[in-house]
Amino acid sequence: MGEERPSGVGARRPPPGRLAPQALADARGGAREGLEWLGRVPESHPSIRYRLLRVVARIVLFGLLRFRIRTSGQENLPAGGFLLVAAAHRGWMDPFVVMHALPVAPRAWFLGSAPSTFTSRWRERLIHAIGGLLPVWRGGVRIDQHVAAAAAVVGNGGVFVQMPEGTVSGPAGRIGPFRIGWAVIALRTGAPIAPLAMAGTEELYIGRRMASRVLPAISVAALVPEWDGAAPPPGSRAELDLARRMTVALEVILGPVVEELYPATVDPPGRRRPFRRRLTWLLLRPGRLDRD
């Protein structure tokens, strides 16, 4: 009530999901999420296997595909044990943009979509072995599991990454409406919040330019100055109200930075875009994308 929202967000609802998560989960015999799926404490120290995969990924992305990511603001990163909240989320390249902005250690763990990521059994097994993802099926499972996952990552000195738009659909160069789950997790863990602005991942092709910027870490009290510092009861109306106010405040912070970064990622209309369709959908399950 009376709170100003960033331009282009207003009272819009998030776009409908591209997938039917519960149907996909039922078809594969279940939808284990978070720590239950992982079955171990999320490690903060990068393993040799993870380091090797990271080197291979950089060779493919920056050598073979000639992607270019202009990043800044790393001096704003906390030492470890924090939440990183990133937007705008527009494609499969976003986790790599996040990792490019972060040091190798401590490790980043993503709260990510299982339906979009587990497109084959071998990919699920590989990700489980290497780590880095705590999956969400969005099949009606309560947020408590994701709070527990975040607390485990942060408590072990890692980085818990969330993309609050919750979908790769959305306008190019602008944020879409944020869901409030990230804010509930921030409230219940009490961890520092590092915002990350990203742009240029909505369409991928050989030589694509992208950008990111780490913004100064922020707390709940800084997002909502009128907050009295008392943690609302979990699941209460007061908690949801505070989470919504935090979300509006973070939209106001991240939205203008995404818009500022975006123009430098746009190529002239006449520039060739080799393998555009194939690369854009390379690691995504094909579906409808709302870009309006």
C-alpha cells in the first residue's frame, strides 16, 4: 500500500510456468528437493573435480563460443556465508554469469529449477556428483526445505544463490516481478544479502556480450528501515508482509542497474548471430518465453 514499485513491474504477476513441474515429477517417480536430494552437507571448498569442470566450462564458453562477460563490483562481496540474489534471469547462461562474478571459493550453491535442469538422468547424476544445485520442483513443497538448504550452505561458509524472478521468461534489459521466497529465506537465516545485476543472456549466439555487477551487501534493516528488528513468527502474515516490502525494495535497487548494464550487451541490428536458436535453447527445455 502506497509503496512505489520500479517502472515496468507494477502489480504484474509472474508469467505462467513454462513446464508442468508436478507432472514431470510424478512421471519420474518423485520430487525430492534441496538437502533431501543432495544427501550431504553442501561443501564450500571446491573439489578437484569441480575445479576441472570450471576450467573446461571457461574454455568452451569463452574460447569456443567466444562469450564475453563484463563484470564489476567484486570488492562488494562478503567473505563467505552469504546469500546472493541475482536478476535479471533470462536463460541457461545465468548461473555461469554468476560464477564468473564469484571467486572459485567459497563455492556457490543455486536454488534452481529441477524440471529445467534434470532434462536427462545423466545430467542429474552429474550435477549430484559435482554439486552446486539444490533443486526445486514447485510441486507444493513448503519453503522450510529451502530455508534448511540455505542455512546449511551459509552455515558451512558457502554462497547460496537465488534468482527471485523464478523463471527465464521476462523482458530483455529489465527485471520482471520478484517472488518473495528469497526474502523469507533471508529473514530466517539472517545472512548478509549480496545483490547481483545481470544483462544480456536472453538470447545467445557466438560472440555474445553479457554484463554483471555485484552491488554492496545489504541487510533486512537496510531494505526496510522502519523494521523494528524483531523476527516475525515463521509463516505468519507479518513475515509475509515484511518479505513483500523487502522484495519491493530489492526490485528498486536491482532494476535500474540491470537497465544500465543492458545497452552495452546489445549488438547492432546488422550483426550476424551465428547459432542463435541452437545456443539460446542449448540447456533449456524448449517452451514458451514471454519477453514482453
